[in-house]
Amino acid sequence: MYICTDMIKSIEASIFELFDCASSEIEEFSRSLYDGCVEKGIIDGVSIKQKVSGFTTKRARQQIDSVCMHHLSRRLVGAMDEEVNCSNLAELLLSYSPVANFLKAHGISFTNDAKIIHMFHNGIEIVPEFQSPASSRIKIRLGQSDYTQIDQCVNGFAFADRIDKAGYFSHLCRCPELISDLAELLDFPLLAEDYERCSDYYLYTYLLPINMAIMNNKEDATRLEKENMLLTECFYRMYDYFCEPDRSTWFDHGNIYMRISDEVSLTDEHFQKRARLDFPESERMGDDSDI
């Protein structure tokens, strides 16, 4: 069982399927979500999670064993082998992937030494330092940080029903963060411009075993904790659905950040679908301030 999280109607249908009760009872519970959980205008999120957990324990007819991960991706045109695949960063940079070939055509290449990835520009090794957010992110992603943190994972969000309202949506519309960071680090704005010109924006949906997904960076979360995290956010959205009919007021602040282990890539085994995203040129201007 999984919650289909691409649209609010899909969420509603999945919730109806999960719980052994009438749709009217689901609506009543959703409408009463905040009752007793707000004090002096402050929402007690812990109490709401406990409320959802209690309702789930009593009324769920089955377990959630899989979760959707929605991945925003700017893909190079003609990259047929990437139609369903989603590679971790090490695999992406160290193979003959379309991204690695694009970077090589612009004089940027990579080699590795154990878990450390080395970067070269026009044959000269570039060692990023903690001098700016862009160079710091690249240093961590290449495994060159003095810290144990390495960020090479495939990531996304648990919900896509209002993902276009998230700041990250507009941030990624031009090119992947890695490309924009490299353009800044190397003072090479043409890199980002060329990538945008040669690529299209997509939303990929993958279905993952719940034990494979790391939600909101809580690596030690149990299956029940992940289930409660997901269902709590579902009921926040169901509350909006029943009580806030003006969808222009809906935001995406509560979306669950999702990732998998750094060394794992996704293939057709987990692929569900992809949709090309249209992003008006007028809305692209000035969006770098969102993140």
C-alpha cells in the first residue's frame, strides 16, 4: 500500500483506501485536525502527530510499505538513457553520462580516489574551499570536506500536489544546482546558460520501499515513524482541501524532503512516470533569490 501523492484528489482516494471508515468520517477527522492542538495561536505539531497516530492505529486496514518520491530534474535533450534512470552524483560524474559528457565538452572533468572526487578545468585541478555557499556545496558533494558529510544522493519530495509553490521548484527550473554552482565557482556563466538552452525541465516520480526512503533527514526513523510523518502531512493537506477552498492560499511549506543513500541510483525498477514542466520565461527572472 502507498499514498499516491501527485494530486490532492489522489491523496484523498489513497486515504479512503487506507482507512476502514466512511469518507464522511475521514472528512470529519480532517476538519477537526487542529482541534485541541492550538494554544495562543501556536500549532502544536507534536499533538497533531499523536492525534494522527491514534487515528491510524484504530482505523488503518493495512500498512504503508512504499512511498512516492517526486524528483525535479533538468535533463539534457536527447539523453535517452536518462529517461527513467536517476543516478547518484558519483555515478553521474565518473561515467559517460550525458551530464559528464556535457561538462567534458566545456573543459570540466572528474576522477576519483576512493570516496574523494577530483575536479579539473582545462586540465588544471580545482580544489573548492569554504569561501561561498556554491564552493562549499561542491566541496561537500565531491567528498573533499573535512567533515563526514557527503552529499551525493538522489533526492526529492514526498508530495507533488503543490510542488510548483515551493521555492526549490523555481530554483531548479534553469539548471541543476551543481551546474549553477560550478558556473559560479569557475566564473563561467556560459556553462549554466548552455545547460538551460540544451535541456528540458521534468518531474520524475519514483516508488520506493518505505525502508529505502530517508524522510526529513531522519535516518534512524522506523517504518511506523515514517508512516506517521507521511500521514500527518496528508491530513494537513486534507484539512486545506476541506476547509480552504481557495487554492491560491495553499503553500508547500510542509512538504517532506526525501532522499536515499548516497551510493544508490534509481532505475526502471522504481520508475513510475515523468512529466515535462512548462515554466514561463517571465517567471524565471530573478528567481535565484528563492534559495
